[in-house]
Amino acid sequence: MEIELKFFNEKAIMKIDGIVTSENAYVLQNKFNEVLESQVKRLEIDLSACRNISSTGIGKILLFYKDFINKKGELEVVKSSQSIYELLTTIKLNQLFTINL
């Protein structure tokens, strides 16, 4: 898995490529920590190149989301593959934040 994180004033864009597993989810956590430590108020996540995400990875997203909204942040999945979109909407994460195909 590779994660590209770019900062633009009060917005950050994170692109995740590959498979998020329980073994590499700490990398995702580290990137989320970078966002939390910054002055960013909006994070856009691109999951179009993410082929699968484990329950551990989903847990990292949920923990980040909780901390980020406490900082008045806004999270959006701006792109996702069909399978990731179906997974995230099946577990109703689209009720917490916007998830796009």
C-alpha cells in the first residue's frame, strides 16, 4: 500500500493505492495523525486505486473521523472503486460523511 498526502492551505488530499491490511494500517494511522496535527479543516480521500480495505483500516478511518470532527474538520471520500464504495455504503459510513464513486 502507498499513501500520498498533500496539503493545500486548509485542505489536504490523501490518495491510497493498494490494499489496506491489518499489517499496514499503522501507515494509514500515521498519515491521519499528520492531518490531525496540521491546521487542515478538510480532508479529501481518493480510494479509486484502493483495491481492498480491512476492518482494521475501516476502524482507523472511523477513529480519525471522530477526532477530526471534534476539531471541526470535514471528511469526504471524493473517489472510490466500485467495490470500496459498496463496502463503505453497506456499513453505512455514508451516513457519517460523503462517499463518491
